[in-house]
Amino acid sequence: MNSWETRIERLWRAPASRPIQPLLTINLDFTCGVWSAARSNWLVTASENRRLAGVPYTLAVHPGERPPPAIDLIITVSVNRVRPRCTILVDRFRTVPSEAMDTV
């Protein structure tokens, strides 16, 4: 490994591995107020795509976020609790995806 090599470059060069059981985490956090009008559509779309993919999932809800509508939810927890076990992450433009790379 070169000292200038980024974390993304190390992941790109690493051998591919397949999880035994995929776990999708959908991170719901519209607390920053950006695109809040799209919240419901974003959540329904993410949930529907998860259903079509046929993988188990967890809905991670920010503590400051209002409860989601009753859709096909399995469990609601903080993203920090589920991120180490998650194999697929759906998030918006926040820091969670880059933080998740630290657990790889």
C-alpha cells in the first residue's frame, strides 16, 4: 500500500468478497431540511426497490426525524448500531456513506 493511496483505491484493489447474507440499511434522515418535500416519495421508493431486490433490511431513523409512515418496515434503529453489519447502504447526500467505508 502506498501512503498516497486513498481508502477508495484500497477498496477498489481489494479482492471481491460476497456476504453470506446481504443486509440493506435505508438511512432516513431529512433533519437538515434539504428536499424535505421529497421525504415520503424517497422512503416509499427506497422501500419498494428493497422489496423488488428481495433482501432483508433495516430502516435506520435519525433521532430527530419524525416517525415514518406505516410501510413494510422490519426494524427501526440508529444507523450507528446497524452500519457495521450492513452490506448495502441507501442514504442521501450525508456523511454516513463515507463513514461506512471505515467499517470495511
